[in-house]
Amino acid sequence: MPYASAAQRGYFHTPEGMAKVGPEVVAEFDKASKGQTNLPERAPKKKKNSLDYGQLVKRAQQFS
């Protein structure tokens, strides 16, 4: 699995990161990310599973 961001790559190479995930996992990520130079500084936030208005109305009707 490649790194999601430059911050993650940096953290995995700290002593705390190595202790948490293990050197085998860091080596696996390094191998998967070899040559990847266009990493964002921080990974984008994941979107929440939000409902649109139509779905919200349907859910409200189920409880009525």
C-alpha cells in the first residue's frame, strides 16, 4: 500500500512510527511508493456519508 501523504511518509520513518507499525510495514510502504514524487503534504479529509435532501425525507417518512 503506498503512502497517502508526505506527512505519513515522514511519520513512518520516525522512531515512534517505526515502533507503532513496525519496520516490515515501513519497508512494504516504501516498496509500494517507490518513485512516487507527487504526494500531497497532507491527505485530503474523507467525506462523511451525508444524505441529500431526498434521502433525508425518505428516512423521516420511515419513522412517521
